[in-house]
Amino acid sequence: MWNASLFDGQSARRYPVRVALADDALAVEGPETPAQQVALADLVRTANAASLSRRGSPGWRLVFADGVPAPVAERLAPPARYGKLVDRWGLPRAAAAFAAVSAALAAAVMTAPVWLGPMVPQAVENRIGTALVPDFAGSVCHTPAGDAALHKLMAQIDRPGGGPPIRVQVVKLAQVNAAALPGGRIVVLSGLLEQAKGPDELAGVLAHEAGHVRERHVMQGLLRQFGLSILLSGASGTAPASLGQLTALRFSRKLEDRADRYALARLQEARISPAGVAGFFDRAANHAPDEGNWLRYVSDHPDAGARQALFRRAVRKGAAYLPALSPDEWRALSEICADDTEAKFFSLW
């Protein structure tokens, strides 16, 4: 038997007791406390090497004068140092596992736009688009002939059966840009129409943006720019954004290349020459970024030189290409904002 002191957790008194090992329990008895048997499975070694606590009995302590006897200590679990799982695995293995889980979580967050974007249901993206895209109100340009020409152009360069029709709007804003927006929309700024030399150039630009829409790149761009919060705040209608933010969505080089190749395929199927958009990219590549309205397009669409070369190489010698629009149709579309005297200039920010 061993001498010990018992604290029953009911009072601050210290009771002298004698302790003996009895099968799978400790027999505890003393002159001032009732005899009791405590199962070894209920006893826990504490940080104090001389004491034991009892599960389910806060404040209960059994303190041995000369430390927990070896025959008792051998029958008990080792004292908890870091927590159950860490103590079970050991600190080195637990630390390695924690580092691996942390790296996996970091990788999941960093790559979330790539794998999560295409998984967002179209209906959710539509709601996000409704919440995010500003109301252009009186800044959208309309004329009967211009609208008809734009509809004809989109019908040629958008993939048949690719999904709901893409909604394209021409907004009166003197910047050279076009952008795919959430919810199956494309916005064309009037500055782009003023700089384009013909309908084939505009067809290539619109086909590229249609590629972003049809390939579900827009949600990836939103997640990259705004983070995962866009799924909650956007879907609930609490995350308005400026047109400047939306036209500045960043796509990876891989997604830009896929949109270019979508555009090439659609231009070839519509028998529209890629030379037009190649000329457009050539002017963008050779345009100084501080020269007026090209600034936004050059900054939002990098590597214009390489993309010009891609479309230039796709031109087939001897191919019977057709103009994307007739001269009258192109005039109606390119001057749609000039002809719509009620359209007002839109504020980008």
C-alpha cells in the first residue's frame, strides 16, 4: 500500500488515505473518508508527476507523497501533453500531418477559381450578374438598323446550341474595350466601335468574349478578382461592382488562349477572315499605353502581339471569306451611339 492525500472536489480539505492496487482499480481508504474503489480507466495522469485526476469528477485529486507508484503508473495512459490526437501520433508525425493539411487547404484556396468557377450553376451566375452588373440605364445605344446589324453579327460568331443567347449591349463610353460579364452578357464600349476598321475586327473581338462566356471563364475571373465571398454576397444581391471592375476581370493565359481558339473556330465556320482581328491586335500591340483610349484595352488584354500572330497564321490562302456585315450594316453599327441622340455617356467608375 502507498500513502497519499485525497482531495474529493467537494471541499478544500485534504484527507490522508492509503492506496492499494486491486485488479483494475485502486482501493482508497482512510480514517476520515469512506473506502472507495476507483477504476484505473477513470484515472488520468496530470502534469504533476505525483498526482492523478478522475474523469467526470472536477477537483478530484489523488496525490502520492513519493510520486505515482511505478506499478500504478504502468497501468495508466501517459499524461496528455499536446492533445489526444497529437499524443497518439507523436509530435513529429502530427506536425507533418498538420503541414500537409495546411498545404492542401492553401492549394485549394489558391486554385479555387480554376476548379470552382465551372461548377457554379448557371442560374447562380445569372443572379450574381444581376447583382453585380450596373444598370446602364440611358447609356445603352439603340437604333433599329444598328441593333439588327449587331444581332446578325452575334448570330454568326456565337456557337449554335451553345446555350441561352448572349446579351450584347453597346454602352456609350469613349474607351476601346469589350468585356464578358457574368450572367451571359457582353458589353461593347463605343470607343471600340470608333477604333475598329471594319466588321471583321469587331467579329473577332466579340467571338473572343463569347468564348469566355460559353467556356464559363467569367466565374473564374470573378473568383480570382473578388474571392470566394462573391458567391455569397453576389448571389444575395449585396455586392454591386463598377463597370471598371468588371471590364478589368483577369483571366489566366490558358483561358485567354482558349477564348482565342474559340474565336478562331467560330470565325472559320462563319467564313469570316481572321485577318481583321489580327489587324486589330496589331494596332493594340503597337499602341503606346499612354495614348488615349487604347489604355484600357491594352492593359486588360495583354500579349496583343502574340495574339495578332496567332490570328494572322490562321488566315487561309485562297479561302473565300465573306464580310461579316455589309457596308451599310457596318455603318449602322459603328455609328449606333452617334445616331442615338438620347444615349448618355456612362461613368466607368
